[in-house]
Amino acid sequence: MKPINFPSYIKSDRIYLRSLKPEDANVLFDLIDSQRKYIGEHLDWIENIQTLDDEIKYVQKRIEAKKDLNEFNWCIFKNDTDEFLGYIGTDPVSTELLKKGECIDWVSGTISFAYFLKQEANGNGYMAEALCALKDLAVELGFKRIEINSEAANIKSQKVAQRCGFTHDKRDTGKMYFETK
């Protein structure tokens, strides 16, 4: 599969996804810092974000990787109020790609997504709506396999993926996948 670009703006019924911008570092850091225990329950990278400067560097790195078609990241907002709800983006498909600073396996047509919502937005179906929109778009763009790599104990994340048609990988209880026919 030839590397391709994802849209910067994706709209669904109640939410929209907008590509990560430098100015998003502030709202992302505020959310992470104010909900560190909640978000960090299943996301170990949160320890790497201790200051606003850490988040600014993280966002800049994600934006640079998009230019090379190595990864794509979006902030999630409500359509009617533009309220910031959370974040969804590509996640390394393998440790080999992670070491190279890439997320997407263009050769096999495999992509993986990771996500989080602010606590008060949980339970409203926003993340399932975001993930389903990205899954459908990935299929339309030609991806053969879409993955979610969650911890085995992160049942909420797995239920989101299940609502979008993902099934459990038999070898890894946290990994879920959707394959095209």
C-alpha cells in the first residue's frame, strides 16, 4: 500500500476530529494534568508529560511525523459547542516501527489507533463515534487491518472497539482488530 494522507477534518453525527495543531498543547496538557490519575490508569506515557513544555514538544513531534505520513492525530470536539472532548491518533503497529519512529505498516496495510477522553465525556459514545469514523475511513483508504492495542485490564477501551466491529486477538487479550474481507 502506498503511503497516503488522512483528512485534517472528519465530521460525524455529534463530533468532529481536527488534526492536531500547535495550539492544542495547552488544552491537552490541562486535561492530562487535571486528570492525571484517571487518564494514567491505562496509559503509561502520561509520566512523560509533566510540564506544558513536555506537551508542546510532544505535539510538535506528532505534527512533524504527519508531514512524513508516519502518523496522524486528531483532537475530538462536540459539533454543537466545539467543546474539547479528547484525543485519538495512530499508535505504533509494532515495536520495530516504534523504534523507527513510525506508526503505520504501509507494506501490510495495517494501522493502529489509541485514544482517551476527558472523564466527564465518558459514557456518551463519543469515542466509539470517533473510532468508527476513523475505522470506516481507513477501510475506504485501503487498509486491510485496523488494530487497537489496549491493556488486558482496559475493558472500557475494548468495549469501545467492540462497538465499532473489532474483535479480540487470540494471542493478546488487550489487542483488538478489524480486518477487511
